[in-house]
Amino acid sequence: MTRDLKGTDMPGRAPALRRIWLLGPPGAGKTTLGRRLAERLGHPHHELDAHFWHQGWTRADSDAFHAVVTGLAAGERWIIDGQYDDAHPVLAARADTVIWLDVPLGVVLRRVTRRTLRRLLTRTALWNDNRETLGSALGLLVWTVRSHRAVAAVNRPLLVRLAARDVRTLRAASVEAALTGLLGAPPPDRLTEKSPPAPDAADSLPPPGRRP
């Protein structure tokens, strides 16, 4: 059953926590959550964006991207973050734990706006030395708004199907809620630590026409 941390809590079986797939819209905190889970569990963490966006904001060939995702998913322990449709069949078949960061549109839009402006001003290098331009930044902001509802429409039935197969599923409104729901309360010496800042990442579904 799906454990919904935004509402009714319906516990499923105890998570195996070997292969964890992180879903959510742009700005939800998938990469931040992935890094923190990797710290706690010692699993390798993979951002699908790094494999999808080649230099010059060129998209990976569909077959090549599928092959990369298949190779990552073949591992016995991993944390993979990404909302790419092409990756869903592979990751759904291999994951034992799936977390959907279902964060409100207003929150993710503020986050994406802040980090995009920061990237523009600092010329931060992203995956494969890509850097934001005004055009790519505006495209990402538009995509953040347009994709938010679509992500929810995909993830809601997906989690129901996975839960029916005894995959551990969590739907959480924040990184902290997801960590608590999955791992319990943090150790006492970490209760006062701040979460690391969200990475400079344009995660989630690939925006159509995104180019520098």
C-alpha cells in the first residue's frame, strides 16, 4: 500500500531500501533527497539529467538513454532520481522503494526561479558543462508550470500499481517528510543540522524545445 505523507498514512511492508527511485516535478528536491539518502545508506546516487542532457543541451538518443537507464537499474543497490517517461518501465520493474515528492506548484516555482537566476548570474556549469542562457531559463520556468499537473497525473496511478506489487511507496510534501517516513527520525546529533542547498539541477521531464 502507498504511504501518503500528505494525508492518510497507510503503511505497506517494511522497505528493502536497496533500489530507490525518486520522482517529482522540477524543484521538488529529488536530487537533495537522493544525496541525503546516499549519505545515510551508502548507495550510489544517479541523476538521470546527467545522462539525458549532453553538451550544448543536446538530448540523448532515446535508445541510448534507455540503455543507460537499464544499465544503472541492473545494479543491486542504487538511488536514481528522475521523472523521465522513457525510464519508467525499467525503473518500475527494478525499484523496491519509490518516493514521490509531491510539492505544491508555488513552492517548486519559487525554488526553480531562485536557482535558475543564480545559475545565470554565476554561469554555473551543469551536466556535461551545460550552462543556462536566458532562453533555456525561460523555457525551464514555463515547463515547471506546464508539467506540474502532468507529473501528478502520471505518478498517482503509478504508485497505486507499484504498491499493489508490494513495492514500498511514499508520497511526501517535502524532503524532510520523505526522510522521516522512510528512515524514521534522524539521529540526535543531526536534528539541528540544516538540509544541504538544492543542487543546480533542472530536473524532471525534459522540457520540449529546451536549448541554449
